[in-house]
Amino acid sequence: MMLFRRLAAGLLGALFVAGALVPCVPAAQFSGSYSVNQLLVDLNIRDQGSIGTETYNLSGRTQLSPALVGGQSTAVLIIGGQSLGEDAINTRAQFLSNPALLDPAAVYVPTNGNLVQNLSIGNRGAIFNCVDPLLGGLDNLSHIGGRIADKLINGGTYARVILVTIATAGTYFADWALGGGVTGAGGTRTGLLNYRIGLAARSLANAGLLNNPGLTKTIVLWEQGQQDSNAPNTTQANATTALQSIIDTFRLSGFPAASVPILIASSTNPANAGAATIRAAEAAVVNNGAGVYVGSNTDSIGTDFANRYDALHMAATAIGSGLGSDQHANLWQTAILAGPH
């Protein structure tokens, strides 16, 4: 297993640079587990089709050109972590009725139309208009990304925003760390989601957007901590180590500290006993000199049902309401504007 991970990590760097694609490797379907099969399938990007429960459905989406337009300020936002950075926004009523379904009232349609875009890591870096749920997630609800993008465009920060989501619900920091680590209720995680960081780089390279000098900014928004705040085996030390490994993987994958800021949210389940420990670990990796900045203070959002439909995930609320998903998007906008942008 360790040999395979090292081999995969080495192959990724070469493939990103060359833009090469190797043949798809047949793999069994999976659901809710992070197996070698998942690694094999996503390492060899498919054009489309369902891979496990990830969202690759292109129905209702329009493919757009990835080309940069002179004079048009364009930002790429890579959103990683777990469910709060995923397609997990819904209404309270729908949660009580059937939490797996997206309430039409929760669907977010960007006010800036096709200027808010979604790069698909499962479709060779193809870019589409922003439609809930965003491509690349594992849930099937509404996403925070379109809301953040609209606020940035409406505020005059950018004219165009491209969203890349790699977040995976229900994961621990060590699921993303190279080689895994000691954390989580099970004690040890194997780090099998680390490749998704490289997959984002490869997809952006295929679209001509990785380290493109014409791009205004690439920014990583990392939103995670709910699982680890409820895991006694996750200490501040090993959470910090895993987070630093995530940051290092971004740097090694083609997102340099000098030009790609990484924003780390203060994000836990505030009701969990380990919330303070995880917040401390998140704060410990912030290092402006290394391009790592404070992200959204997500834990400042109230856990009442007006804000979070299940006391954790954000409720769909109107832009300008100051509640739930709107407040979450405001916090990310503030964090982005506070760092290099």
C-alpha cells in the first residue's frame, strides 16, 4: 500500500507537467469508503460518468471556454476539506422530510450568470456554468461556492470566478495528509484522499490555468474539522501535523506559496468536546510568511436552525439575510479580502 502511494505521488507530478492522460483503469464501484479503487479511478481521469457517489452528472450544464480574457480579472477558488466545503446546504424542512434530497428552494443560481464557473476534476478540467450541486463533490445538495463567487464579483474584487471543489464529506485531516496519520475514532487513517490535491492541479493544468501568468489569483479555501473535533485520538499535535502535510502537498503539486494563498477556516462542530483543540491546531498552521492565512471563522455562526438546518450544516438563506449560508459566504469573502488577492 505504501509503495503504491509513493508511486502514485511520483506519477502525478510528471503527469501534471506533461498534461498526459493514461488509460482508465477499470475499478469496482465504491460508496462511502476510500479504497485503492477510488485512487486508481480518479488518478486516471474519466471524461464523465458516475464514479461512486461523486457528482459528475453534466445534465443541465453548459460547457464554457477556459480561456482567459484580457482585462478580465479571474480567480480560481479551490475549496477543500469536508462537508461545509461540499454540496451540503439545504433547508430545515427538507432535512426533516428527506435529508438526501435538495429542496428546490435551496438551489443557488448565481446572479452573475456564466461568470461564476465550475471546473470539473472528473471531466479532464472542463469548465461549466455553476449549477447545484457543484461537480466534484460527493453530496447532492447546494454549495457555498456560488454564493462566495457572487459576493466577490458584486464587490468588484473579480470579474470571473472559477470554482474547483475537492472537499469530501465526513473526512479527517489525516485522510488528506500524505501517508495518513494517527487521528479519528479508528485511530489511524491512511491518507487516501491526498491525491485529490494533485488531481486539482492536474485538472487546472489541462485547462491551461495552473500557474498561468494571466490569471489574477488562485486561492485555496480549506474548511474542515468537524470529524476530528469528535475524535479523542486527534490531538492538537497530530492535527497540526496533518494540516501541515496538506499545505505541503499543495506546494509540491504546483501551488507555490509566493502566489497561491491557502486560507484555513476555524471550523469544527462547536458542540463537540474537542472543538477547542481543533481550532488551536488550525490556528497553529497559519503562517503569512509561508502563504497560509486565517480563513472563515465558521464556528462563529450560530447553531440554531435559522443558521444550520441540523445544528451543523448551513441552512439555505437569501443573500443579504446575514443568516446561515449567507453569513458563511460573507465570512469567506472577508477572509479572502484580508489576504493576498
